[in-house]
Amino acid sequence: MVAFAADLRALRAGAGNPAYRELGRRVHYSAASLSEAASGRKLPSLPVTLAYVRGCAGDVAAWERRWRQVAEELASEPSSVEADEQEPPYIGLSAFRPENAATFFGRTRLVEEVLQRLVTHRLVGVFGPSGAGKSSLLQAGVIARWQEPARNVVMFTPGEHPSARLDTLPPGDGETLIVVDQFEEVYTRCQDATERDEFIARLVGLADEADGRCHIVLGVRADFYGHCMDSPHLLAHLRDAQVAVGAMTAEELREVIVEPAALAGARVESSLLSTLVAQVSGHAGMLPLLSHALLETWRRRRGNTLTLSSFEAAGGIDGALAKTAEDVYAGFEPDQQLLVRRLFLRLTAVSEDVGDVTARAGLDELDGDPGLTFVLERLAAARLVMLDKGSIEMTHETLLRSWPRLREWLAEDREGRRVHRQLTEAANTWESLDQDSGALYRGVRLDSAGEWVNRTSEQLTVRERQFLDASFAAREQEKTRERRQRLRLRQLVAVLSVLLLLAVAAGVYAFKSEVGAARDRNIAVSQRAAIEASAERAAHPALSAQLALAAYHISPTPEARGALLSTFGAPYATQLHGHRGAVGGVAYSADGTLMASASMDNTIRLYDVHEPHHPEMRAELAGHLAGVNGVVFGRGVLASVSWDHTVRIWDIGNPAHPGDPITLTGHSDCVNAVAVTADGKTLATGSTDHTVRIWDLSDPEHPVPMGDPLTRHTDTVLSVAFRRDGKLLATSSSDQTIRLWDTTDPRHPVAVGAPLTGHSGDVSSIAFSPDGHSLVSGGADQTLRLWDVTDPAHATQTASAFTRAAVIRAVAFAPDGRTVAAASTDQMVRLWAVGKTELSELITFAGHAGAAYSAAFSPDGHTLATGSDDRTVRLWDVAGTLLGGHTNAVYHVALSPDGKAVATAGYDGTVLVRKIATGDKPIVLTAHQGPVNSVAFAPDGRTMASASADHTVRLWDTHDLSHITPLGQALPGFTDAVNTVAYSHDGKILAAGGSNRVAVLLDVSDPRAPHTVATIPVGAGIQELAISPDGRRLAAAGDDSNVWMWDITHPTGLLVPSLLSGHNSDVKSVAFSPDGHFLASASRDATVRLWDLDNPRGRDKTPVNPSPDKPLDLTGLIVHPDVVYSVAFSGDGATLASAAADGRVRLWDVHDRDHPTALADLTGHTDRVYSVAFGPDGHTLASAGQDHTARLWDIDPGVAGARVCMLADSPVDRTTWDRYFPGIAYNPPC
């Protein structure tokens, strides 16, 4: 130690001997602390040492290794013999018991509160987070104070069969205190819901007894508070009889640290006391770690003093427990280490809701390993396990979080541990029933256990092995009986073979009937499962997808094919489970690789979302003492805000192992909102205390408040948002206003302009557009409002929409600035298209089972994350198959000839063109002055045409899809709306027509100099035009119920039309088959008709040109339930797609033109579908409709099925399979 101090002084001399005052200024430590560090009287603390080294420009890493070496040497020096023999005043991880009451400090106030509640209530609940000291409070506090000669005390934990605990209550005449510690075991260990309810009812019944003899105290982990409130019996008693065990005050912590040492004649070094209080203050769950660290520090004390250096040598708060466990583990031989691993795995159980929990194991569950006794004694001596009445359990569940090796063991095979725990319990039950064969495993459970045993290295106990062997033996006996029965059956068959030969005909008939019956059964099961898959799609998208695929495999019915192909017709949602409370906030990192969710369960979950369909949880951040309302990513940090009145800054440089948070205080009430500037240097928070605070995050390790809080709001601040440049801050409040603040100098924010008013209730959420010119707000008045904040001093409302969606809780702009997401308390999330003066609804995402509270787009705009009161996060695919961007109906859709781009024409006067593969935001073409009715790519893909209600046709240069430009001026010659454009297959002719009853043929060989070839009068308004593949025929859909056709082989000559009559209302669409032999037409009369163009009536097989005296033959009629707006043939001509007013796209098999058959109904659009178009690959289909969207469909079931399995996390289990596919052998599709 003396040499260490001398080397520190030499380091300072080498740095020029700076004065200690100057050194203190550099590293933010007092001159006295730095001087003492180099005095040699004692080993300085590690932080002071490293600060000293940094101030002198030394090698920090080398000095840290040096310090730890010296600390270890000092710690290994033996203390006095008296100290070694002295009983430690600290008990480590163990809970205080009544006999430890003399050394139990810090909870006097809570003990009094519990006892006072027992005076007025017969049943009291003590709630607190794990590690808050509930068990110690109940035993060394409440029970110790309650105990008197005339009073009885009964204490137990529920275990697997809690009712049995009540059966053993001792009789007594006096008052009885029943303490049920770890009450959460009722939910984690008791698997029988009936027994659980019975236990609670009996417990409440004891409290309600007329003689009032029983007083009951429940010790419950805080995260099970909601479970307790789900019980009407408990709710009635606990409504006013709760005691919360939270973090200790600084004075209470001082008692816990100092008083036990004082009783033992020792003292605690002041620097150690201040360090411990600082580290534990505000953390309710750290008391076991504190107690263990104090015990280890006691063992390393210097004389009668507990020193800071001894504490740090022990590993500190976080490392002491892990160090103890690791040291004990390292002291075992390899075979003993395997025994330790097996033991700890048996002392944990996997809970469905809360992850890993501790479990009690009986000694009779363990085989008599020769080394077991030694291992248990060593573990018990280190206070890592407790031995009691033939059972073993971990001293405290803190071990689950604090010992990295144990965490690794537990993460290796969670499902295997679940199977093993069930096997152990089943074996114990079998043994308790005198090895009754009825308790043996059979069927799926035996298969599951056998599969686990074959793949695991874990050893089974003798009892478990006997149980499994007996189960397999019973199965073999059953198989033997079955084989004997089959043998007798074969003998009988042989005897009856003659009769069988005589009955061959009957047998064949029966076989065919059976095959037919099986086929009919499969069809019925497939149809029913497909319907159920569609019903499950919103709530359980992953299950729905696999059900649809399985139904298709069983029988490819139209219903099954439709359900499968419709899986991705609406945005697909990946669900994230794990939170135990409502999810109030979601956020993405700037690079989009991380996503965080904040919950009312007091935690934050950090996910790796490189692959959004398979997100991986990296860490759960625990530390807040109340619900977490919001999160936001900064530079290498995550900021969170909570109802515990604090802001916490988490170091996530290593997302898998976040650093301890820095806690910021200042708000005097719940903190509801948080935002950070794009450069990550400035943070804003809003609170129920009516204020907004600004924080400096320039140095994330030392965040500090900037200036005074902003106090203009008169009620709770609900939302805060920074403009991208960080120079403008918006805040919203329950006072129904939005305020803007100039934050050019964040230390002195200045209010800008008057408050923005218009909302008639809480303004729940606000968000800036990416370009900073617009602000969107949503609130309790069910309105969404858009504000122009280009000039913040004169901001104005430009649009509003009444959503009829209950309270809007969150809003978020998409990165392209054209879409806004709004999350509402009606469980829905809606996307809105943003126009200059309007907000129009695009699509509603249904699926959350509770109010939707939060929303955030990924930076690339492909995914929308939402959080809900249903305790889940959903990641919605909002790019790819769903094409938004229009603010009104989409009238037409076209795919480029190479299939790489899609163009849509909208009522909003725009054409949107986007690359399909990249999902980039669309190119917006705005030259038209009215609704755009039609769009078409030229066959070479280098040119595109559009037709509009503004009486014009325009040509566009599309050879570079990133820079689309108009080719010349609008093409004149139309006196009314132009409804349709169509290219010939060689790309030389463009046909256009519309409401002025004229079809115009344009030569576009040179698209920069188009000219009119022919103007064809039509006796009806034209809805759509089509040119046959050979270029000889032109077909027009007329609003007079007819299809008009011309031979345009010589377009400059006299063109005589043919009429295809048969429809009873406007014809909306026409399409030629790829071979040109057939034409499909769609009509307002709800039919699609197929026309044979090469054979007139009589079928003389002689191809002719259509003429008035030789009408064409109608071959197929397809009836729809509503108006049909569009038809299109696939590239091979085998499939026809139709779009209808009922919101469905239908696929038809037209191999047999006389008898088209339904293939599938594609569902996803929420309103009329106006247009369909096939891509060149033959299986990509585009559709567009009144719901302001276009959609892309892959109609190849093989491709859709492969995508379903790519997204599936796990196959459909056998139980689910049997529910949806009864009578069908288990065969999961993925």
C-alpha cells in the first residue's frame, strides 16, 4: 500500500506536480480526497484512484489492474483471531427471522404501519419489488412484534398445493396471525386454477370469521399486484389494506449499514457509508445485494473497521454476490461443479408470465450422490442456499439476476427446464400414489419427455428414471396388446378370405366411399380452418398464417387459398410479449437497429430489430419504482421517464449489458413525456407538475439541467417534441393547448407566438413532420389536427379530422412525411394520409386487445411499432405490400414491364411511382390539375402515360425511376375527362379515351413528338380501352352496357365497330387474354363475361374479324355479389383477376373458358377496389381502391407458404392443431 501511494506521487511529479486544487478541478474531486489518496495511510477507493490517474494523464487501465491487485492482497491478509471467531452482524442473502430482530434496522416505520393496519383490517397485503425486504419485514419486524404468550403465529409459503398448508393450521384459542410469505407462488407454482381459487376463498373466509380470531398478512411481489386485483375476494379486502415496501430513505439505509456493526463493536468508514447510501438510495430491490456486500466486507474488514477498499475488493454492490457465488463454484472439483449446476437448475422454475422464479426442491428429489452433502454444506455456508426440513431453496431470487453463470445456465434450454420440472412433479405425484399406473405419462407428454431426455445432458434422479421407464413400459404393454389384437384380426381375415373374395365388389365400393368421405372431410376441415384463420388474422397474425397454410395443405380449397394469399394483404404484425403491464412508450434508435418499449410494469425492454420479423430481446432495464411512460434514444444512451418522478439515463453502448442508470430528479410529480434533439445533446421532459424541463446531454455520463423549468402550461404536460434541427420545441398539455418554444439557446428557451388552441380536451400527443414545417396533434376530443409551423410565431391549423376513435393517445409522422399514425383507446391504430389541407384515413390496424397507447415508425419507414394496454408490442409491416401515400381514392394501378416498379393514379391529382424491392418513398408526380384516372407503362418501361379528369394525357420519361420527368406538354384534343390510356404491345400506339365519347390513337414511337393517328367516335362514354396483343383489335368498355370493338390493322381507314352486348349496365373494364383469342369484360351489373373472339355463333372454327353481322360468342359468365370495376389476365392466361365494390379481389381459373372456377378471394382492402393488374412474373398482382391504398399480392401459394414459414417463430403445437384440425394427423406446416 505504501509503494502504491509512492507511485501515485511519482505519477503526479511526472505530470509537472500540479497543485491538488488544480488536480481536483480537472477531475471533479476535492483536493483533500486526492491528497489523502497519495498519503499511504490507507488504500484509496477505486474511483478516487482512477480520477487521480486521469488528472495526471496516466494509464487508467494499468492503474486499475494495479489497484485491484493491491486490494486483493490486502483483503487476503488475515484479520485478528477474535474477528474470525466473531459472529457476523450481517446475514447476507438470507431473510431476517424473528430471532434476528435485535439486528433488524431501518423498517421501524413500515412495521408500525403493518401493525396499525392489522388493528383495523383482518387481511393486509404487503407489496414490494423483489429484494425490497418483504420477508425480513414480516419475520423480524411484524412477527417479532406480534408474538406474545396468548397469541399464535403461523407462517408459510403457498408452494404447489397451497390449500394443503391451510389443512395443517394448528388449533388455538387466542388470536392467530397467519403470514403467507411469497404469496406470488399461488400464481407461479400452483398450476390448478381451481385449487388456487379455493385457497384464496378459504384464506378470505378465515379473515371474515365472526369471532375475528385470525389476522392475515400477505407478502406479495409488486409485479403480481394485478393478479391479486383480478380476484374479487382479495380486491374487496385489499382495497384499503395495502402497505407498500419501497426504497429506504438515506437515514434508514444508514441504520441498516451502521447499527449492526456498532452492536458488534465495529465501525463503518464514512466514505464506505456515503458510497453505499449513494448506490442503494432510490433502488428498492437492492437490499439483498447490500446485505451480502456488507457481509463480504465484514469478512475483509481491517481490524474493527469496515473500509471502502474492503468493500470494493469484495466486488461492490453489483459484484459481491456474483463474486461469492463464483468463488464457491470455482472451489469445487469438476464433478462437484456439475452437481452444483444440476442443483441450481432444479431450484428454478419457468413461469409463463414472469420468466424464471425460484423453486423449492425436496432432498428426496435428489439421488444420494456421495458429494451432495459436501456441496450443500459449502453452498449453505456461503448462504447461497437454505436447508430446511428435508428441502432446499435458494437463499434469495436475487441470485437469478446477479450471478452471470446461473443466468447462462438458465438461458440454455428454457423449454427443456419446463419439461424437466413437469417430469419431476409427475414423478413425485406417481410416487405419492404408490406408483399407480394411472399417473404415468402417456401420449404427447411422454413423447415430449422422451425427446428431451434423448437430447439433454442433464441427469435424472432414480425416481424420475423409474417413472419414465414405467411410462415407456406401459406404452410397450399397450403396443403388445395392440399387436396381439392385430394378429387375431389377421387370423380372422385369413379365415374369412373366401368371403372377402366373394365381396370384392362391395369392398371396392366401400374403399371408394371411404376415399371420398376422407376427401369430403378434408375439404370441410380446410374450409372451416380457413374461415377461422381469417378471423384470427388481426389478433394472432402468426397463428392465422400457419392455420391458412395448413388448411391449404390439407385441401387447396378456394377458402384456404384465399386465406393464405390474404395473409399479407394487410400489414403483417409481429407480436412481442413479456411486459407485465401496459406498454406506454416505444422508440427506435437512429439507425433503426434497436427498439425500446416502456411499460407500467416499471421496466424497459430493449430489442434488436435488425430483422423486424424475428426481434431479439437484448436486455430488460429495471430501476424505476413506478410505471415508465416514455423512452427515447440519444447518442449511445436511452432516456426514460416514469411516474416515480424521475428521468433515467441508461448507457446502452453494449445493448446486451446496459450500464447502471443515471437518475435525474427535479420534477415534483409524474414525468409523462420525453424527447431528444437529433444530435442527442438536449433532452426535454414534461410532467404532471405542469412544467417542462430541459437537460444537457452533451456529456451523457454527467447530464445536468439547463436553465429554469418552463412553466407556461396550467395543467399536466402530456407530450414534448423537438423539430429535427433542435431549434424548436413543442409541448402539449391537459390545459388543451400546444405551446412552441425557441430553443436555439436551450439554456434560455423563449416562448414563440400564442398558444395553439382548437382541441377541446387533453392534447395527448404531438409530433413534427420530418421537414419541420408541420406539427400533428391528437387528443381526448377524438380529433387529429395538422398545424403549419413554418413560421412558429404565426402557426396556423391547416387540417383536422374527427376520428370517431375514442381518445387518441399517440401520434407519429412516417419518415416520408406523407403519413401519420394515430394510436387510440379503441384498441385501433390508424394511418392517415397527409395533404396540404386535409387528413384522410388510409387504413386501420386491428389486433391489439387493449387501448393502443404508443406508436413509432422505424427510421426507414418500413415498420410501425405500437404499444398497448394488452401488454404487447406489435411491429407492423407498413411498407411492401401496402402502398400508401395518396390522400384519396386510388383509381388505377400499373406494374412496369420488368416488374420492378408500380405506378398508382389517384383522385388527389397525383401519380405515385415507387420501386418495389427497395421500399423507398414514392416519386410524386403532380402535373395534373384534376383526378388521375389511369396510368400505363410503355412495353419498354422507358415511358409512362397518365390520363386525368383535367381533360389531358401526359407522357413521362421513366428510364430513371429516381428522376421521372414530363415529356413535353400535356397532349391536347380532349374536351372532357380522360378515363383511360393503353399501349399497344410494340409500344408504338397509345390509345386514350374518356367521357367525350372519342377514342384517340396516338403514334408514340417518338414519345417526345407524339401525333394523332386516328380519332374514333364512340357511341358511349369510355371507361377503359385495351389493345389486343397482336395490335389488330381495340376494345372499349362503354357506359351504354356494351363492349365496343374495332379492327385497327389500318387505323387511318374507315373503322367499323362491333358491339358485344349482354351486360345490363355500364361496362367498367376490358382485358384481352395473352393469346388474344378471348376478351374479358367487367360491369356494374356485377358480372364478368368472357368472349370468344375467333368463333362467331355456330363455332365454324374460322377466325374472322368482328363485324355487326357476326356477333361474338359468350363463353363464360362469372357472377359477383357487387359491381365489378376491373379485370386482368395473368401472363399465361390461366388466371383472371377481378376487382369489385365489396372490397375483394377475386381469382378465377379460366383454363376452361366455358366453366371458370373460383380460385380465391383476396381480402385486405377496406372499401371498393377499382383496379387490378398482373406483373410480368405472372404471380404478382397489384390492386387499388377507394381506401386510398394500393396493394401487392403474391398469388403463388408456394411463395406465400414459404414466407409464412420464414416469419414463423415456432410451429403450431399439437393442442392447437387438434382444436382447428380435428381428426387430421398432426402435421404442422412449418
